Amino acid sequence: MMIFYLIGIVLLTMVFLGVVFLNPIQRRRWLRLWASLAVVLGMALLVIPFDNSSVISGNNHLLILTGGYQKDTVAAYNKSNAVKVSWENLDQSQIDQAAEIHVFGYGLPDTSVWNIPKSTTRFHASPLPTGIASIHWKQEISLGQGLLIQGSVSNPQQQKLQLQLVSGLLVIDQRNLGAQGSNRFEFNPSPKNLGTGNFQLLLLKGKDTLSKNPIPFIVQSPKPISVLLLQDAPSFEQKFLKNWLTDHGYELAARTRISKQIFDQAFSNRASANLLNINAGLLSSFDLLLTDEASLNNLSAMEQYQVRAAIREKGLGLLVTTDTILKHAALLDQALVLKNIQDSSSANRYLKMQGHDSTWHPMINKDAYLMMLPSAKMQTLVSDAKGRVLAGIYLEGMGKIGYSTLGQTHLWSLAGKQWDYDFYWTQLLESVASQTAIKESWTLGSGMDFIHHPVPIVQWKDLAQDSISLVSGSKIYLQQNAIYAFKQEGQFWPQQSGWQNLVTSGGQIKPWYVFDTKDWQLTQWSKNIVQTKTWLANSGDDKKSKTLEPLQPKRQYVPAIWAWLILLLGLAVLWIESKLE
């Protein structure tokens, strides 16, 4: 079809040229020529679909501006081919068209929203202003326990600051931070009343209040757990754990092998007993058996049978720890598969625990560690940055069996990360030692959730339970997890700050606190910086080349209005010129 258009245009051009040059009147010949060519060009543009196709070359630099970006730093990269965009106005097409990406400010609030190629992305973190950069505390404690509030202060100007922990108008405790001193702080108040409560943490400079942030907490009635601890050999890990269990009110009976037939027995917060023979009568007085795998393997066949029977029929909890692949005892049989991992990347030393994230201590498991292969029966309690399971539990009759491959946890305490140590062991012990039959349990939020931001809700339940809950009067429908049959998941977007109530389908009421966007701003910025740096360092997850489709050419047709204007202009000039003759 195109060849006929071209032949027609050529013939029309020849006709107009003939008329122009065969006309005996020489005056204004060049005007008639240009007007004739304009007519031919206008008709050609109307008939032939000329277009301008181009593929975006991707040679521009994309400058992503997040909160706290510094104008001077951005200006150094704001060249002629740079495109500036705020995080709120970013879209995927801008990312796809960028040859190089620069992130400025306090980092990406969420690294999973856009498919950003890590290999071409550079992060220019802004220094944090004065304020509380990190904060940790356990929101749920038993009556008599301390909150153990730990954190650090960003003090770039080396000022003299003061921290005050306040309840109402009463200052409970305070710390002075010198210009040259440590920026770390710790408070350990013990709330006296059951239920929900709030402290306020104030950062002061002289008489000026730099920040005021809430410390919400829940105080529950103490639930003493009776623990039988079996260890194959003395160790620092065992010593720290025994002291921790004693200090936190656990009823502890510990048996440690000294030699082949000699055991050391120790008791705290309970009466002594004979621990040399593990039988049904002894196990009935405990809620949890905590043992390393070597001790479990060394039990006689009859003792292992008694342990299995106590788990299945009496609801005893079993928690097994190991950092070495051993031959499993008979009662673990096929339920557990371990795999040895060689990974020296510091980015993957980031632990994810239910309701809390923690950076690993550098010496924990060094460059090699064990993971558990996930299964439909197992509930994950602790995983690394890549989702590899390090601790989990599964049901066994009326009881639970937990397993952890995370060794040398006492190094948390030695490194000043006592809160991480407390959270890890409390979570493991309370998850396995189920004293009463619970048909459902809930994990709500991340531990620090904010208004107008999505909050994850996870329900662990038996298959007969309904998957509907109420949060602040709003009905939440949960979706079945694709792998775990007993796990339901959903999201909730809180519309108001303060204490909220989750009402479960089983009638449980679970209090939960939502922070305002003005709360803990510096802490969120600090978290974003760490999150962005960790995400960029973990380059193995860069999936851009696998997910993006090749860019398609852009087709831009010549607008018809221009063809008509050229045609009409040429015809008008020819008509006027003919009248002038």
C-alpha cells in the first residue's frame, strides 16, 4: 500500500512542477513553486502515516529524595540529565528509564514497593540530628519484671543532654549524657499495676524539650514456668542461661554431665528432686524440657519413650538446641531436617523474630550456621535476612516440640544487647511451654506500629477456628497461608493512635498500641538508614533483570492539524497568486 502512496505523491509533484514551469508568466514563479510543494507535502502527511519511533536510551540519573535530604549533596549530582523526584511521587517507569539511581536522605521507608536495581543504586545517607536514634523495650511483661528500656542518642553537636523517664507528672528516673560520654542509656523500671500503661521518655537540653515519646506497656499476672534443663557439658552458654532463668522467676531444675556417669544437679525457685532417672513421675512436675541434642540422644530408649509420652499425652513442651548436625533422637525422627549454611555476608546477620528485629552479634555462629528446612507442620520463630529458619516449633499430640540452631546467644549479653537475649529466650520458652490448651494465638504488628500504615496480623490456630477478628470495631478477614495450614494472615490500617483492642473469634481481647506519626521520628529515620544499607549490601536479591520487560519503542504520529495547515496554506497562496494575474 505504501508504494502506491509514494507513486501518487510523485505524480502529483510532477503535475504541480509542470504547471509552475510551463506557465509563460515568469513573475512569482518561485512563490508558485513553494506553494505547490506545500500542497504536495500537506497531502502526503495526510495520506502517509509518518511517525517518530524511539526507544528510551536510559542515560539519565534519577535522584530519589527521602526525608532529611541535604540540598548541597543533591546539588552535586543534579546535572543536566538528572531527574529529581520525591519518594512519595516515585513510579516504576522513572526507575526503569534511569541509568543510575541516587537515594538521598534517611533512606527508603520500604524497599519492597518498587523494583529498584541495586547494582546501579547509590545511597547518600544524611547525618541524624540530635535525638533518640534507637530504642528497645519489651511491651509485655509479668508483674515484678523490669521493662529494661535500652537505646542510644544521636548527639552530633556534642551537647550536654538529659533523659527523663516520666509517669504522669512524676520523674521516675533520669540520665545525664555528657558531651564526651557514651550515648547509650538504659532504664529498668518495674510497673506496679496490672493492665496497660504508659511512660514518657523526654530528651532535654537545659530547659528545652527536644523530644517526648511514649513508652507503652502491658503488665500481666506472672505465669511461673517449671523448666527441666539437661546439658551434656558445662559451658558459658549454659551458665548464662541458668542465671537468666533464675533471675526471671522460672522454677529451674538443671542436670549437667560432668563425666560419663557423674552429673551435677542444681535447683532454683523450687524444691530439689532426683534428676538421674528421667521418668513419667519426674516429667509430670515440669512444663518444659530444655535440652541440647547430645543430652537428648544420650537418654535411654525407655527415657525417650517417657519423654515422647509426656509430650503427646500430658502437653509437656520440649525445646532442643544445637549448633552441630547430629543423629536425631528417635522422638524427633523425620520431623526435622537440618542444612549447613556457609554465609559470611554481614547483611544476612539480621535476625527476624516475631515482633522484633535484631542485628546479630558478629561472633554468633561465625561464618557457618545451621538452618531448618521449613515444613507445613512448623511455625517459624526466628529467621535470618533471607528467611532461612533458625528456630521453630511444631505440634506433637497435646504438646509442642521446639528446635533452635542459634548458638552462643550469651554473646548478646556480653555485647550489651541484653534486650535481644531476653526477647529471644522469652519467645522460645513461652512458645513451647504451653501450660493450657490454646486453640489460637495471635501476632499483631511489629512492636512499633504507626497510624495510617499497614499492620500485619497473623493467627495461629487449629483448622476448626474461624478466621475473623475485630480491631477497634473493624472486622478483619484473614487469608489462608499457602504453606502452613494453621497460619492465617491479614493487614489492618489503624486510623487512630493510642491503645487498640483486638477481639479474636475465640473471645480473647488483646491490647495493642498504635503510635502517632510524630512519635519516635528519629528512631524511624535511623531504622530506614540501616534498612536501606542492609538491602543494598544484600546484592544477591537483585531481581531486576529477571522481572522487567524490554522497553518498547515510543510511537508519536505527526498531528493531522499540521498537515491541514500546510495544505491549506499552499492552496491559499496559489489561489491569491492566480487572482493577482
